[in-house]
Amino acid sequence: MTKLRHYFSVCHAQREGDLMETMKLDQIKVKSSYLRTNTDIEKLKKSIETVGVIQPLVINGNNELIAGGRRYSALKELGIEEAPVHKIHKSNSEQELMSIDENLVRMDLNKVEFEKCLARGREIYEELNPMATKFEEEDLENNKEDNEIKFDQPNDKRSFIDLTAEKTGLSKKVIKSAIDRDMKSSPKVKELRAHGELNASQTNELIKLDAEEQEQIIDVVKNKSAKEIKDMVKYIKTNGVEKAVEKTLSEPQLPNEYKSLRTLTKRMNKISAKVLLEEFVYTDEDKEKFLKELATLQNNLNQILTINSERSSNYTDELEDDSEASFSSEVTSNEESVEEATF
């Protein structure tokens, strides 16, 4: 305890020139739903033991914690009874935006929480800054200039997306897509997202439908790929939900193992094309083991080809043509696609 108090004292002394207060932790009220008090704080505890509290806790005039939930939890677990605090006097909306901002910058939210914070942050920011560029006014798909961060604009006129891109390092398109997912997803879609049963790509296709249509098809499409959902959404636009569901249910269902294999095959083809193009040679000590694994994979793939092919008279020629075309296509694919294939 003496050692911890020493570190705290050093940190506090370094901040004597700032307008900070010292407050007992049991006097601070923890009410905000944005506070991250239940996350892993072991590294933070070690940091506090070593260098002290680098940033003060932020509280309002009622001693309610606005920012610094993880620091608060770490101090509590370390048995430190008081901490430096910065007391602010701002409106409820400004306080909420500060809490959201800290979470977005620290990036310790899950995907759904992150999207929710972005959407709520955008709403508050535009209320507080009526002169700022509105969410709907940025055309990130068709206007290259809108994708650039507007460093030269006054902060109160910059869009929420623009400022958040600068703070987080994320692209403006990623941020806008995340806000769209939160704003347009139906309750069931959000629930499946929260449970990890839908990914962002699938959701991006689903939200092209209105919330009611999403609810009608979600049980049918939740296990389908983003491409399959995209095709179904396109069909719905022309033929309606009922016919689309009937059509989907009448189609033979591809086993999940084949869906996974199809995805992996695309990735393997991209990676293989890169290896062949650059003529990389495997040089690690486990080369023999790696080559055996490749041989096993080759054998398994040959067997899968055999059981799935009727071996028509021109099958071999078609296979060779397809392989040659596939290799040519993969070689000309851009570097970004190759990098995505490695994830």
C-alpha cells in the first residue's frame, strides 16, 4: 500500500499545475451506462503501479463519473482510496458525448456496442453543433473529397464522421457503415449481431431492406453468406418477400461444410497465386511437415473433386481452362485482396 501511495503521490504532484482536485473514490458515483468498469484491467493496474494515474478521472458537479471507468476500477482493485479528478460543468448531452468519445477512442467495445455508440454520438453531436455537416450530406460512395478528413474546417462545422475518423484512425466509410447498421437494423438483426450470428457484411446487405422485411426473412437467411443475402435482397426488390422466401426454401441447401470449404478455397487460391507469382520458397525448419500437410490437402481435394464430378468427356479440358483462367485472375488481383485473404 505504501508503494502504491508513493506512485499516486508522484503522479498527483506532476499535475499540481493543472486545475485538478483529489477525491476519495467512495465519494464518486458510478451511474453512466457508458462506463467500462467490467473489462480486463490487469495491464492498467500494472501501469498504475509503475507510473501512477496518468489521466485524471472526469466527474460532473454531482460527483458522477463521466470518463475513466477502467481507471476507477483499477484504483479500487489496487486498494487506492483517492484519485485526481477533473470536475466539469457541462450539459447532460455534452457529458454523454464525452463518455461516448472516450469509449470510441479507446476501442474496447464489441462491434455492436461500437456501432451503438457511433450512432448515438452522431445524434448528440449534430444536436450540439447545428452548423456541422450532417450525416446524410456526406456522399462517401461517389464523392472522393468527402472521404478525405477536413482538417482545415472549424471543428463545429466538421461532421461527426470526420472528427471520429481523425480520432480513431478508422476510415470515414467504415464509420458511416457502422452507423447505418445501428440505425437501419431491425431488432432481430441487432440481437443476432450481438450474439455473433451475423457479421457486418451480411448486415450491410440486410439493411437495404426496411426493418419489417428484415424481420420476415432473417430466420431464412441468417446462415447464408453475404453474397447469398445480396442476391435474395435483389430478388425481393423485384418480386417481394413472400416469393423470395418460397424460392429460397425450395432450393437445395448446401451443407455448411461446403460453404466453409468454398470460402477457404477462394482464399487459398488468392494466397497461392501470390506465392506462385512471387516464387516464394518455404524455408522454415518444419518444411517437411508443411509439404506433407500440403500433400494431404491435395489428396483430400482430389477425392472431393471425384465424388462431386460426373467426369464428362470434356471435364478435364474444362478443369484445365478454369484453372488457367483462375490463376490469371488471381495474379492480377490487387494487393488489398491478397491481404484480406490472410485473415
